[in-house]
Amino acid sequence: MSVRLSRKGLLGSDYLIVCILMLVTAGAALLCGQIVLARQQQARLDAYADALLARGLDVAADAGDTLRRAHELHTVPCSPADIVELRFLMFQSRFLRDVGRMRGDHAACSSVWSTIPHLEALPPADLQHEGYRFWKATRNPIDPRIVADVTVYRDVVVTTAPAAFAGMDPPHSGMTAALLSRDGRHTYNTFGDATGLQSPADTGRRLLERTRQVRRCSSRFNICVVAHDRPLGLFAHSPLQAAGLGLLGALAGIGIGLMIVGVRLRRRSLPMQLQRALEGDGLVMHYQPLRTLHDRRLVGVEALARWRSESGQWIEPEVFVAMAEELRLTGTMARQVVRKVLADLGERLRGDDGFYASLNLSVADIADPHFHRYLDEQIRTHGIAANRLVLEITERSTTGHAELAESIGRLRERGYRFYIDDFGTGYSTLAYLARLPIDAIKIDRMFTLAIGTGSPVELIIEPICALARRLRIGLVVEGVENEAQAASVLRLVPDALGQGWLLGRPVPAAQLPER
């Protein structure tokens, strides 16, 4: 009954996970959509500000160049020849409507109006900058119906054409812009409804703000552009697209949630399946050959436990071994491995060729007196000598060395041999060598695979081999996959043993070669 209630609780949590993920992914999809839309609007605002500034610079450059060229004319001001030259300058201009001469604060003549009778003086300039004077939307003194921007430099005056900024209207009604002086006190021109538009001190891009502004300034002219946009929300921009995006996000969340629930269910069920397999007879044993590298003679095998779940899926050893440790079933697993290895290989282990089997055990197994007795009972039952079994220490730990050394010593007195597995990958392997009585070390395959690659890892192999020779202990090299690797190790340790796909893949006992 308690198991059923637990499962119901888990199903409720699984349902909650799916619902939360559905809401989160729907919200994330909408947020991403809003960010994309905001980026598009920002890019559009940036492009418009850049284009408007470029047009403003073109107009300013045209006016400045015309003013300079008119000032450099050598004709008598307002003479027929001077007016002809002024008309030529105006003809060459793209953005000006008229160019003329000033006499004091009065317009004296122009390319359009020729000689101008004495009229009232221009009002005070709206802006003065580096010798230039600017008037915004000034009425023509001859024809008040004409309103234009006017620029004066010394004795030359130019009038900007009304169409100078043709085609520069904002791309949509929510966008406004203005051409300003750098200090923002003078407005050259506005585009759209620029009421209240100012030159902000901070124009950073905040993609999710209600409003957005950008500012561009020229380094050559006293001109800045300030553009402003009122970005639309995703639903306001396209309700159908927003709804579709939210739905897709929700469906994605449901899919992810179901995947997570599936994984959770699978992970929850595997420990129970493993427990049944370990307490019964559910492990499958494969054996990988161990050969001498100099003549490739088969001298033994490493026993490798394999497990297939009740659904038929092979589970990686790293997964189910860790799971067995969590379930505190490593001792049960070790006993099943011993039982199966001796049953599978009993005949070969009783032979007179010295053939042996290597078993991976944890430190807890080695230190367990009950496991010692079980091991002794099994070899007696099968009539196998203790020296035909090699016990590999797979757990890397710096704790309990004294107790472990004592346990290893007792087992070695009975004839069992000991290897350190995956030597060089853990922080405690040197401590094992210094404190534990062992017969050989097994070099981890990551060092073997580094042979010939130029990797720094390759440099460690030779010191390990030298260490084994100095300590007079055996050497087994894992992961030998090609002849170059075998030859390299053979040069360093002529009597080394090898293990790897070059020398034989893991197979069931019935498929083991004879030699």
C-alpha cells in the first residue's frame, strides 16, 4: 500500500513538472519573440537614424561647399557676372534653392531674385557656430509665402530647398526624429510628431522598454540626430503570430516535460530492477583477453559484468555499478561475479598453463572478512587455486589504507594476487603503491590512446613504466588498439601485458580463443 501511495505522489509531481515547463517554455517563447521583435524595431530605428544623419550631412556639406565657393569668387558682388556665377553654383547644388549676397544684415542679390531692393534686415540668427549663422523656417523677404531654412557665412547666404529631406519621413507613425545641434538647443528639422523630443543623456538600447531613443552625431558638423520609437508589444504587433508562438512554446514544454518524466520513471524503476538482478542471477559476464605483448600469448582475462534491464536495454557499467553502490549492494554484486566467473571459466582455471581471471572489486569487498570466506569457499568448491584469481582494486580512496593493506596481506598469504586498476587517473594511486602490497598496475587507456598524438598525457607513460620496473611489479596496459601503441609500450617494458581491441574484444566465455 505504501508503494502505491508513493507512486501516486510521484505521478502528481510529474504532472506538476509538465505544467510548470509548459508555462515556462510558453513564456520563454513569447519573451524570445518579444526580444526578436524589439531587436528588429531597434535595427529599424538605427537604420533610420543613420540614414537621416547621412542626409543631414549631405545637406550641410552642400551648403558649406557652396558658401565657400561663393565667398572665393573674384567677381564684383551682385554684378551681372557675379549673379551668373551664383546661378552656376546653385545649378550644381543638390539641396539648395537659392544662393546670394549679403550687405550687412540685408540680402543684396541672389541667383533667383537677381538684385534685391533694400529690404528690412534679417532677424537675429537662431544659431551661430564657427562663423555660420542659421535661421529656421524664415520667410522670404520678397515673397512671404516662401518659407525656408537660411544659412549665412560672411557675405554669402544660401537657402535650403524644401525637398532637401524628401523621402526621409519616419517608416511608421510611432517613430519621430529631429536634426539638432550638439547641445540640443537648436532644431534644424523635425520628422514626424517630435513634440517633447529631446537629446537624451542616456540613449542605451533597452530592448524591453516602453520607449526607445538613439542619438547619432557628426564629428565634422554641428549636427546630431535623435530618433525616438514607441515599440509595439508582440500581441499588438501580430496577435496571431504571438498566439502561435505561445502555443509552440507550450507544446515544446509539454514535450520536454514528458521526456523528463520518462527519464524520471526510468531512473526510478532501474534501481528496483537492478536489485532484483543482483539478488538473483541477472548479471551477464564477458571476458576480455590479457596477452603478453612480445608474443601475444593469452595468459588470462578480465571479467566484465554486463546488465540488461527488464526492458531489454543494456545499461552502462558505470551506471549500474554506481547504482549498486547507492543501494549498498556491491557485496551482493561481487559475490555473483565470483560465482559466475568460476562457473564459466572453471575448467580453464584448473589447467596447468597458468591461465587466470581478473575481477574488479571495491575496497569495501576487499576489507570484508565475510567476502574473504565466501571467496575461499567458492575456489574450494570449484577446485581452483587462489593464484588463478587476480583481484583488481577499483575504488580510489586515501582512507583506511592500514586496514586495506592488512586485508590485502591476508588474501595474498592465501595466494590471491592484486592489481591496481586505472593507474594514473586518481589522486590516491601513488599512495596505494607506497602503502599496499600489490602485484601489478594497470595503466589506464587514456594514456595508451595518447601514444603518438603528441599530447602531454603521452609524456606520463614512460615514468609510469619506469616506476613499475623500479618497484619490480607487473605492468598491464589497457586500451591497446593498434600496433604502434603495442610497439611503444613493448620498447619500454618488454614483459608487459596488454589489453584492448587489438588483442581481443570482450566476449562470452564460450567465445574465448584457446590461445
